[in-house]
Amino acid sequence: RRTGDPEVVYGAGKTPAQVVAILRALHERHPDRAVLATRLGEDARQAVAEQLPEADLDPVARTAVLGPLPEPSGSVLVVGAGTSDAPVVREALVTARVHGARAGTVLDVGVAGLHRLLAVREELDAADCLVVVAGMEGALPSVVAGLVGVPLVAVPTSVGYGASFEGLAALLAMLNSCAPGVVVVNIDNGYGAAVHAARVARAAHR
Amino acid sequence: RRTGDPEVVYGAGKTPAQVVAILRALHERHPDRAVLATRLGEDARQAVAEQLPEADLDPVARTAVLGPLPEPSGSVLVVGAGTSDAPVVREALVTARVHGARAGTVLDVGVAGLHRLLAVREELDAADCLVVVAGMEGALPSVVAGLVGVPLVAVPTSVGYGASFEGLAALLAMLNSCAPGVVVVNIDNGYGAAVHAARVARAAHR
Amino acid sequence: RRTGDPEVVYGAGKTPAQVVAILRALHERHPDRAVLATRLGEDARQAVAEQLPEADLDPVARTAVLGPLPEPSGSVLVVGAGTSDAPVVREALVTARVHGARAGTVLDVGVAGLHRLLAVREELDAADCLVVVAGMEGALPSVVAGLVGVPLVAVPTSVGYGASFEGLAALLAMLNSCAPGVVVVNIDNGYGAAVHAARVARAAHR
Amino acid sequence: RRTGDPEVVYGAGKTPAQVVAILRALHERHPDRAVLATRLGEDARQAVAEQLPEADLDPVARTAVLGPLPEPSGSVLVVGAGTSDAPVVREALVTARVHGARAGTVLDVGVAGLHRLLAVREELDAADCLVVVAGMEGALPSVVAGLVGVPLVAVPTSVGYGASFEGLAALLAMLNSCAPGVVVVNIDNGYGAAVHAARVARAAHR
Amino acid sequence: RRTGDPEVVYGAGKTPAQVVAILRALHERHPDRAVLATRLGEDARQAVAEQLPEADLDPVARTAVLGPLPEPSGSVLVVGAGTSDAPVVREALVTARVHGARAGTVLDVGVAGLHRLLAVREELDAADCLVVVAGMEGALPSVVAGLVGVPLVAVPTSVGYGASFEGLAALLAMLNSCAPGVVVVNIDNGYGAAVHAARVARAAHR
Amino acid sequence: RRTGDPEVVYGAGKTPAQVVAILRALHERHPDRAVLATRLGEDARQAVAEQLPEADLDPVARTAVLGPLPEPSGSVLVVGAGTSDAPVVREALVTARVHGARAGTVLDVGVAGLHRLLAVREELDAADCLVVVAGMEGALPSVVAGLVGVPLVAVPTSVGYGASFEGLAALLAMLNSCAPGVVVVNIDNGYGAAVHAARVARAAHR
Amino acid sequence: RRTGDPEVVYGAGKTPAQVVAILRALHERHPDRAVLATRLGEDARQAVAEQLPEADLDPVARTAVLGPLPEPSGSVLVVGAGTSDAPVVREALVTARVHGARAGTVLDVGVAGLHRLLAVREELDAADCLVVVAGMEGALPSVVAGLVGVPLVAVPTSVGYGASFEGLAALLAMLNSCAPGVVVVNIDNGYGAAVHAARVARAAHR
Amino acid sequence: RRTGDPEVVYGAGKTPAQVVAILRALHERHPDRAVLATRLGEDARQAVAEQLPEADLDPVARTAVLGPLPEPSGSVLVVGAGTSDAPVVREALVTARVHGARAGTVLDVGVAGLHRLLAVREELDAADCLVVVAGMEGALPSVVAGLVGVPLVAVPTSVGYGASFEGLAALLAMLNSCAPGVVVVNIDNGYGAAVHAARVARAAHR
Ligand SMILES: Nc1ncnc2c1ncn2[C@@H]1O[C@H](COP(=O)(O)O)[C@@H](O)[C@H]1O
Ligand SMILES: Nc1ncnc2c1ncn2[C@@H]1O[C@H](COP(=O)(O)O)[C@@H](O)[C@H]1O
Ligand SMILES: Nc1ncnc2c1ncn2[C@@H]1O[C@H](COP(=O)(O)O)[C@@H](O)[C@H]1O
Ligand SMILES: Nc1ncnc2c1ncn2[C@@H]1O[C@H](COP(=O)(O)O)[C@@H](O)[C@H]1O
Ligand SMILES: [Mg+2]
Ligand SMILES: [Mg+2]
Ligand SMILES: [Mg+2]
Ligand SMILES: [Mg+2]
Ligand SMILES: [Mg+2]
Ligand SMILES: [Mg+2]
Ligand SMILES: [Mg+2]
Ligand SMILES: [Mg+2]
């Protein structure tokens, strides 16, 4: 890759056999680097488990990682508003690690229960880059960005119903954040947010 | 009015002369009650000032009130996220008073500066009904509704640009609030929110 | 809960086992209070029926209640436009009771058959708060709010097809009600409407 | 015209001189028939008044009629929800007459004041075709269509603000009417509704 | 029914047992009149076939009719653009007959093959009311309304893909028809169009 | 230009002085080729008329051409539905000529008056590429594409009101054309359609 | 066909039996010409394979061709951005051949890997017409149209998630291309693009 | 500011007098730091020029800066697709400098002229963070992100017409970028993009 990033397989719309074959081929080319597959359905994960037993599978993130993780440099903290946002939170977590950052998560710190959020403020402040994941009204990034000056990527999720319009409400909210410096990715795109966050975190420790 | 509410003139799309004439007629019919006019442009407010000098004009709210306010009962607190939300905040304030509630405002308590909001928590808790006004990402009602259990009406405003789509982003956010019990009115509709809030507040002190 | 409300489990996206476990845990913490679970699919309701036989299940509302209801105070009346709106009507009914209000329903009083609505006018007037549920063109709240001055929460439902756009038509109609004081919640959100209505009703009888 | 209708000039986007010239030319071709011009701005109406003094101008409808009206046959009743709907109501009125029907109007019978509507029920029943005009939530056609079985054309208007989206809310409401047989035209299209209504009315008296 | 129309059961969202029970009850109340059920799935149609063998089933229209059709008066012609529009065309056909009009269909006369349409022009002209059904770009009503001056109801269908947005493209096209007097109903609403058309047709032969 | 096309100045958002300066500079670089400027307001056209008197101005198309037109090869026919579509029709006409095609126009051949269209059928058939311009319901391209097999580019215009949504209705209609091979450009983009059409026409005569 | 094109069966919404019957009938009428069927599901393709063994099936394109291809004239090159766009790419490929052009494909030349695109520049330049297929942000047509002056049809695909809104993002991007002369078809409409492209290609070699 | 950022005045909707007063007050509080005002109309800029002559005004960016810029650390490069994007490009440039980064611009490197972009590739690679600004189809960020691995913020602009829907097309395109790690801000929000970019750039040089 011209951009220096690891190879990533986007699993949606691929057969289990295709996923296994691509993962294996990429791994053989560079056995010393991690290869990541995202958006793996249950079938694909089972095929990987059987045919690539050394792969590291995450059923919540729906990811598989093959090959050793890079030496981490810089830290990404992934913050999730609700329990239903877990798949996106973990996709970001795994992706950040594969892209060379140390990474952790803080969960269930929605805006309707501020004390939980205020309790982790120092943890937020200590990260090199934050990924803030929220569905429904998508208010969490504004609140976090009002607390700390750390670079912050907002991820809207499709969690919600009715006038959430599959994540559109959260997406629009995040794009209109009254807190300065909030940047946004596509609905449910934990992967893209973490690629950016890992680059930012690594650069801070070069 | 069958519903017991005062008469209200919606000024948008009416000529200054029409506004003055309707206000005068309604006032003459019931000189002991307040009549409210909303959405008055500068021309209409000037015509009212000249021809109905006893009217109480509010240039920010763009309202006029003619006749004595009712004896207040119960309290409405109108909370505004930003300075640009002031016209909607004050339309709600004036409307609540005309509809029989005691009413006050708390301004500039946006979600990107939580300490300001936390500082007024007791004031929020003491109201019989809250009207929470916010534009852009419309996150304030969720945060307030997570702090106190008081009935709360959210008002999205058209403040913002680009993907705020003239208040749509804030409206969707409020409809998807993760805090239970948040109810919503049309974009910029401080009037409607205050009618509901005043009814709730008065009922609490019957 | 800081807001004084009962605990509520949102069943959508949770496994039957998760629903049962959370209900049990919350119930054990406060056996003297009701715990509510909403949006339970058939599987979840069956699991609750088997493993928590003392729970009160409502197959139309898709709810389960565990523990004793609070002593009711104040009254909520839930008004439904059509038979297809029943799940939302009953979700509101159960929620209002769990949140401490007396609650009842009036069904099938759509705007295309006014006599049915006019026949229950006194019942409408006697409530402390109304929840008005309608799909398709969502006209019922305007008509009801023109008849009585009681605080009123409108709930659009996803009932309809084509240009109803899954409840969007009803939502927009309700937000634009020409009757003053109509407040609105998300599409199909009987729960949120009833939380607000129960608070209003209880406050009227403190 | 192959369809037997009178000639109509759509004034929007035409200069006053163009409007006058087209009206004159059409009138000279058939001096025994009425020619209609719609959507005339103030300038165009003034030019017509000066240069075609025999034309019949309606400043509310923004129309001009040149030549004798046809002998009327059948009756169209145009029903308007609010005072701001007047331009559309009158455009329909004038158009119906030019297209050969007897026509009248009933105004200010919004759904939030049902008694006004119920008071004119016999008038509604006596028409051959109804044109029902409403903005904001657009609920009036459903209520009228529930009262009488007369063919009914609904006209949404752009009256409203915020989530009315320039008449979209009313348009969607009317398309989703729960009353059977409601047909709809474009936002503010009093002209189109009246062309249909006049055809229906005339056919009923052939 | 206050409006004089027959009773109609909307089958969507009802169980086969419910459909059978309602049809039977309505039929017993007025055995001399037709009762119509629409939007019946295969299960519901089979239940009707078995338990109400005297019912008249139409698998394309997805309707059932129980009881004798009224004496027809006036004629409705249902015109369909493409073969995929057949369910909507036939729903309109059956509905028109149940509502007291003589009714027939003309199929596959899309705008991309004008000769087929021009060949039936006299048939179009002879009807008392036309129902014109089209999906995709929804152009057919404009073309037909340019050929004949008969009252015309346009029905957009959800036939199409991509930017047809489930019938929205056809709906918007029909609302913007450049041919005067085209009125429109909801997407796929053959029923509503035919109720209006039958009223118009009957009135023309009173 | 790498693509072999002439230089084109997009006038919208440029000052008259800027337009004149760019036109002059481009013309001086290649005095033997035509330079085109589009979307020129009245001010810009007047500045060009005064300072570049040899420029060829078209007030309807809002264009200016400086330098000799190329030797034409192949023919483009621009077909317009209504008189209000004239600016787009002429922008296409001028653009096609500057891009090396012979070009002409056929006007006012809307779908609601088919005879006018059928009368020019041979002219349509004789062109190497058609540009078909229509607003409102945008039906004309489907009808033309059903008559002849010539390559055809459809241009939706913003002519219309209400549910035309500034040309969206026509755009969607054209994208969903039931006639095969209709390709579409942006709303009001006569320029883009003609660039494509001229390339197609020239290629047919190489 | 009046337009000179081959007959095409649109398979979506047709039963396997219907597809086989129509293909057979069309083939029998003109055994010397190719008949094309598109959008065939697995069942339909299997039925064709069994009952029309001489048909040429393409499982990726989801097409069947019966009868001999026409003698090709002119060349169409179909360019695809990503592997998920393959079904649309191949639908275009097969369609172009059935409509009388020589056709080939270039795959996986997305804008995020420009070198792959630059490497095939001469191939792009040699075609008579390009069909450029891309999902997600739909940027490929702009880049290709900046490289070569060949007539180019852009096809947005529904590949993507979240804010791609089933291909809407790519469609809008292509309609707004800053490269002159890009024309666009409906989402996933490889067929329509290829009909236009084949006409253009054939005309260039007459 | 809790987040360590400079104070910023959002000029839209403020009177010139208000802008001057706020700038002066903020400057007096911290004369050693820069204060920034954005979205200043011509009137506001003139008032600032007269009353705060030491302010640094940028008429293209529509900004004013009062007080010394911070010592720069790290570099931001702002890349613009077209000349009409200049106001957003310069708003980003000024903001990045006020927020402590070295900053420069590269202009007119749209995707339809790749050579211009390829020529500055090393400059792109040398930045600590890129801000990529584009209107219309918004394709530039994908192309840049395919060339270099530098953290990149995309800014859609409202430049375009018709189906650009005031920047929506570009916004959606950027959210769906097929290049990994592209993050996005609101339409025309050069300010927000630069706040994020400056934080990233400064962190890389701590
Ligand atoms: N600011 C406002 N927003 C929405 N509705 C309003 C507002 N002010 C007044 N109204 C409503 O408009 C009605 C009066 O309308 P009108 O008769 O046109 O003056 C009042 O009874 C209120 O229901
Ligand atoms: N108010 C109106 N709304 C919609 N269409 C109209 C209206 N007035 C006239 N028209 C149509 O516009 C046609 C005349 O258009 P024009 O030739 O541009 O004047 C008439 O034949 C009518 O079909
Ligand atoms: N009317 C138009 N609509 C769309 N694009 C245009 C138009 N006129 C010119 N253009 C494009 O704008 C480019 C010039 O833009 P500029 O450098 O801003 O003048 C030309 O190369 C064309 O691609
Ligand atoms: N151009 C801009 N776009 C978006 N937000 C801005 C812009 N300029 C300033 N802001 C934000 O607006 C806040 C100041 O708003 P105000 O107090 O109304 O002047 C600043 O702290 C920034 O967060
Ligand atoms: Mg959330
Ligand atoms: Mg706000
Ligand atoms: Mg309903
Ligand atoms: Mg109304
Ligand atoms: Mg069709
Ligand atoms: Mg047109
Ligand atoms: Mg792509
Ligand atoms: Mg651009």
C-alpha cells in the first residue's frame, strides 16, 4: 500500500471461501504484518476459524486478524454511548490496533447519564485521539468535545428507529456539532474512524 | 376559545394594519384578558407601538401583548443553548406568561460547556415544566432530561448552516433523544412549546 | 434513576436470555418496584413467561412488567385512530401505569368518523393528559386538541404505505398541527409519550 | 384545445408585456370565450388593468379573465382551512367558473374548530364536487371526506413553517388520507384541482 | 356508512381468520350488498376460498368480494402502462365495480410505444372517468390527459428500482403533470383512485 | 485541453470584470478557436458587449462566444417541452455549435400535445444525437425515445413549483425512463448535455 | 421494434416459466436475432438452462441471450471501480454486445489507486464509448472524463452502506461531475448505459 | 477555554457593532493571544477595519484576527478543487494559523485535471494534516487519500447547482469515500476542519 496502511478485506458481499482465500493470500505475501477482515457474517467467521485457526476472531466486532499486530505507538480511546453501539465500538478498537495504535474502550457513557462520562474525564484527556460512537440523537461527541481538547472522530451508528432513519439523525447531529473540531465518518464506519485516529495517534509519538 | 386558552394572532403573512385591527377587536371583546400576537416584523411592531401604545412589545420575541396578564400559577423555565436561539426562547417566555404560568429563562447553557448547565441544576429541578431550545445538533434536551425528571418540551431551532437543513438536524436529534419523556414541537415553535408547558405548569398548582 | 422513573429495558436487539437476565437483576435490586421491558419479540416473551412466571406479559403491547405497579396518581387517556395502531396504544397504556398514572384507552376514533370521537368528548376532557396515536395522515391530534384544552402528546405510527414513508407523513402532520400546544414524539414511540404523560398526570395530583 | 377546455396562460416567469400580448391574442381568436391568466404578479396585473380594461382581475387569486364566462353547469364548492390559504382558494374559485361550473367558497373551517365545519355540512353535501384547501398538517380533506360522499379534490398549500417543508407535510398527509376517495394535486395548485372539479361537476348535469 | 359507500376491509396486517370473520360479519349485516376486501395475501385468500366459497376472489388484484355487485351506472376505464402494474390495475377494476360503476381495463399502453395508446383513443374518450396507472417515470397520465378531456385520476406504482425510490419518482411526476386537471392518489392506491372514479362516473348518470 | 474540447468559462459566481479578463486571455492564447462563457448575468453580458464587441452574445442562453466556431460535423437537435425551458434549450444549442456540431432546435412539443411532436418525427430521426429538455414531470424524453432510435440525452429543468422541488421531479422521471437508452444530466445543465451530444455527433461523421 | 433495437426481457418480477415462455416466443419470431433477458434470479437462470439449453447464460450479469449476436461495429469499454460492481459491469458488457457493439471490460480501477487507471489510459482512449461503473462516492467517471475525450456514460451502483443511501450518493456525485460531458443513468442500470453506448459506438462506424 | 483553543466569534447573525464589541472584549481579556472572527459580511468587516485598525482582515475568508498569532508548530496544507471553493479554503487557512499550525494552500487541483494534483504530491506528503475542500461531486478527497497516508479532513462546499442540493452531493460523496481514513465536516465548514487539523499537526510536533 502506497499509504503505508495494512491490507484490509471488506467482508460484506464476499463468500466465506473468498474471505478465506484473500486473507490467506495477503498473509502469505507478508507473513510479518497483520491483515484485517471486517464485516464478517457468522458463516465467514466460522470458515476462517476452521481454515485459518491462527486468526484472531472477534464475534462482536465481526472481524478477523491474521499475522502479528504492529508495535503500538500512540493511544486511541474508543468511547461508546450505548450497549447497542458495541459492534461499531469494537470494529474501531480492532482496527486501531491493526493500524499501529494502542487502543481501549469506554462504554455506556451516554449523554443522559453525565456522571458516568465526567468520571472518565482524565482517561479521555490522556488519549492521543478519541473515537466517539453514538446512535439515536448522536449527542455524545459534542459533550465529549466540550470537555477535552483531544482530536476527536465521531461515528454515528444506525441504532434507533423511526425518525432516526437508520443513523441519519445521528449523522446530521454530529456534522452540526457546536463543539469545534469534531470530524465525522459514515454511519457505522468504526473502521474508517479508527484508521484516521491511529494515524493521528502514531504521528503524535514519532 | 373552547380550550380555555387566550386568543393568539399569528403575525406572519399579515399586514401591519391587519395585525392592529385584529388585536384591537379581540381586546375590545375581552378587555380583561391578554391577547398575544407573534411573528411580528419590524413594520407590524411599529404600527402596534403607534396605534396601540398600551401594548407590551418585545423586539427579540417579535411579540405584542395587549391587556392584563392572567394571575400566574405554576412555573415554566425556558432554557436556551446559544445566543442565536434568543428569539425562540423569548417567544416561549412571553407565551408562557400570557397562558397563565410564571416564567423565566436560562441562556447560553450549550452542551459544549457542561459546567454552565450543571451550575443551574437546582433551578431546572424547581420548575413545573421545562422548555429546552437548541439549534445545530439539538443535543441540549437529552442532557437536561438526563439531569432532572421534570416534564420537558424540546424546541429545535433553524440556527445552523449546511447539513443543519434549516433545523431538520436538531428536530431529528430531539425526536431520537435517548432520555425518556422528551416531547418535541416544530422548528422554531417557541409558541407551541410554551402553550403545552403552561398548561402542564398550571395543572400542577390547581 | 436520578429522574425518579422506574427502570425500563428496551428489548429490541437483545436476546431472550439477555432480557430475562436484566429483568431478573433489576427486580432483585428493588423487588418493591415495577420493572418494564418493551419491544419484546415472541421469543423473548416466551422466555420471560417460562423463566419469570410472575411477570405480566402483554402480547399486543409486546411488554413485560415485573414487580408491583406504583400507587396510581392522576390519569392518562390513550386515544387510538385505527386498529393497526393497537401495539403503540397498548405500549403507551402499560408504560403510563408503570410510571405511576391511572390509564385507559379509547380506540378506533379516526377523523373520518367524527361522531365516534364527539361521543367520547367528556372522557377526553376528564383526563390529566392525553396520548393521541395515529398513522397514515396523522390528523387525529389536531382534531382532539381542537375539542379540549388538556395537555396532549401526539404519537405518529408507521401504519400506512407508499407516501406514508413508514410514519414520516404522520410525524410531519403532527409537528405542523394547527391546534396550539400539540407536542410530538418519535414514530411508534408510545413509551416516550407515556413517560411524559404520566409525569404530567402525577404532577397534577401532588 | 383538443380537450375542450378554455385557454389558460400561466403567468409565472412571463413579463407583463408577454401576459398582455398572449391574453389579447387568445381573446381575439375566440372573443366569445373566456381566457384565464393565473399567477400574475402585481406588475402583470397592473399592465392588464391598463391595457385590457375589460379584463376581470382578482388580486387575491392573482388572476385575470378576459371574455364572457361560459354558462355554468354543476356546482363546485371550494373549502379553505385558514385565512392564509385564500390565494389558492380563490385561484380555484375563478378557475372553476372559467371552466364552466357554478362555484362558491367556505372559509376558515379548520379541523381545530370542528363546529364551524359541522355547521356547513349541508352545503358540502349539496355540491357536485368539493375542492378542499389546507396547509400546515393538511387534515381538513380527511375530515370533510368522512362527513360527505361527494367527489373531493384536496389541495395542499405551502402555508406553514419549519417541518411543513413548504407544503410537503400537507401533501403527504393528503396522499395518506384514511378517508376513501380523496384525490390530490400539487402544492398550491388551486388551478389544477378546479379544472378536474369543474369537469366532474359539468358531467353531473349533462 | 355515512358516505353511502360499501364496506371495505383493508387486509394488510390482518390474520386470515380476522379477514374471514370481518367479511362474514359485514355480509350478514347487509346480505344484499357487496363487501370488498383488499390487499389479501395468499394465506388470507385461501382461507376465504375455503370458508366463504361464495366469495369472488381475484389473485392478481388480491381482492375478495362477498355479496352481489350493485347495479352499475357510468363507466370507469382503468389504463395500465406496463405488465408489472397489473395488481394495481385490477385492484382499481374490482373496486370500481363494487362501488357501482361499469369498469374495464386497457393494458400495456406505455408512453414508449405511443401507437398502442393512440389506437384506443376512442375508448378513452367514451369513459366517464379514467384511472391511469404507471410506475417508473409515471408519464402516462400526462399523455392521456393531453388526448382526452375526461376526468382522470393518476395512480403511481412502486414498479421500478434505484432512483424510482419505491414509486416516489412516479408520484412526483404525476403531481407535476403539465396536462391540466390530473389528480393523484398514493403510491399503489388503486382502491382510492377507483372510489373517486366510481363516484364521478355514477354522478354523470344520475 | 487534454480532452480536445474548447475552453469554457462558467460565469456563475464570477464578476463581470473576471469574465471579461478570462475570455480575453483565453482568446489571445488561441485566437483561431472559439471560447464559450455560460451562465452570464445581465451585468456580465453588458461588460462583454462593451469590452469585447466582437463577442457573440445570446441573452436567452446567457452565453458569450469569442472567436470563430469550428467547422461543424454531425448534427445535434435540441428539443424543448415548454417555453420556460428556453434558456436551457439555447444553452445547449450554443454549446453544441462551439463543440463542433451543426445544431438546431424544436420548441414547445410537450407531451400534453402529441400531434406537435409527431409532426416533427422525421426531423428527430435525422439527427445524430438528440438533447431533450423538459421541466415539471419530465416526460418528454421517454416519449421521444419511444419514437426514434437516435442517441438521446435528457435534461431536466427547474421549471415547475411545489412538488417539482426545483427540478427533482423531472430528474427522477428521466432517470426512470421506461424507454431504453435515455441518459441524463444535472438539472438545467444544457451545457453538459450538449458537450456529450456534440462528441457523439462528430464521431458519427469522422 | 421501431427503434431498431433487439427485444429485451426484464426478468425482475417475472416467474421462471414466464421468462422461458417469453424468450422462446421472441426467439421463434426472429430466430436470426439475439434476444436478451436481464435481472434473472437463480431460479429463472436454472429454468432457462434446462428448457432453452442453447441460451447463453451469465451468472454474474444475471442475463440470458438466445439467438446469434449481431455483427459487431464500434467498440464499448466498460470500466468498473470495484469488485462489488461486477454484476452491473457485466450486465453492461452483455447488453452492449447484444446491441451490436464490440465490448470489453477493465476492472478494479478505483480512484483511490490512480496508477491502475493511468496504466490503461490508451485503452480508454481507443474506445468509441465508455461506460464507467462505480458505487460508494461515485468519483470514477469524473477522473476518467478528465483523462480522455471519449463519450462517457456513468452508472452509479448501490454498492455501499449508511450514507450511500443505496446508490444515491454515487448518483448525485455523477450528476454533479466537474468534468464536462458526463451523462448518467439510473442506479445499477448497466443495461440502459450500454444501450446508449452501443448506439454511439455503432454510429461512429457506419 | 477548557479545551485550550483560542476564542472564536461566529459572525453570522451578529450586527457589526456586536462583532466589534465582542472582539474588543475578548482581546482586552487576553491581549497576548489571537482572537478570530469568521463569517463576517462586508458591513462587519468595514466596522472592524475602522474601529479595530490593528485587526488583520481577509476579505476572501471573511475573517478578522486580533492579537498575535501563536508560535506555529506542525503544518496544515489546505487543498482546494476549484476557484469557487476559495472562501472555504481561506477560512481553513486562517483558522489553522490562529490555532497554532503553520499553514499553506494548493489551489485548483480538481479531479478532472489529475496532472496538476500529481505535480504537488510531495507537498501533500510533507504536511502533518491535510484539509481537502471540494464542491460539486466532492471527489477530490478520495483521490488525495489514495496518493498519500497523511491524516486528511474533507470539507464539502455548497458550490454547484441543481442536484448538488447546496453541497449535499459533495457531503455524501465524502462520507462514502472508498479511500480509508477520510473524515468529514459540515458543508462549507473550513473552520471546523482546520481546528481538527491544527490539533493533529501540533500534536505531531510536541
Ligand atoms: N408563533 C406561532 N407558531 C405557530 N402557531 C402560532 C404561532 N402564533 C400563533 N399561532 C397559532 O395561530 C393561531 C392564529 O392564527 P391566525 O388566525 O392566522 O392569526 C393561534 O390560535 C395559534 O394556534
Ligand atoms: N396556476 C397554475 N398551476 C399549474 N398549471 C397552470 C396554472 N395556470 C396555467 N397552468 C397550465 O399552464 C398552461 C399554459 O402554460 P403557458 O403556455 O406557459 O402559459 C395551461 O394550459 C395550463 O395547463
Ligand atoms: N453551464 C455550465 N454548467 C455546468 N458546467 C459548466 C457550465 N459552463 C461551464 N462549465 C464547466 O466549468 C468549467 C470552467 O469552470 P471555471 O474555471 O470556474 O470557469 C468548464 O470547463 C466546464 O467544465
Ligand atoms: N465558521 C464557523 N463555522 C462553524 N462554527 C463556528 C464558525 N466560527 C465560529 N464557530 C463556533 O462558534 C463559536 C462562537 O459562537 P458565538 O459565541 O455565537 O460567536 C466558536 O466557539 C466556534 O465553536
Ligand atoms: Mg446514542
Ligand atoms: Mg444549539
Ligand atoms: Mg390514522
Ligand atoms: Mg391548514
Ligand atoms: Mg410505467
Ligand atoms: Mg415540461
Ligand atoms: Mg466505487
Ligand atoms: Mg469540486
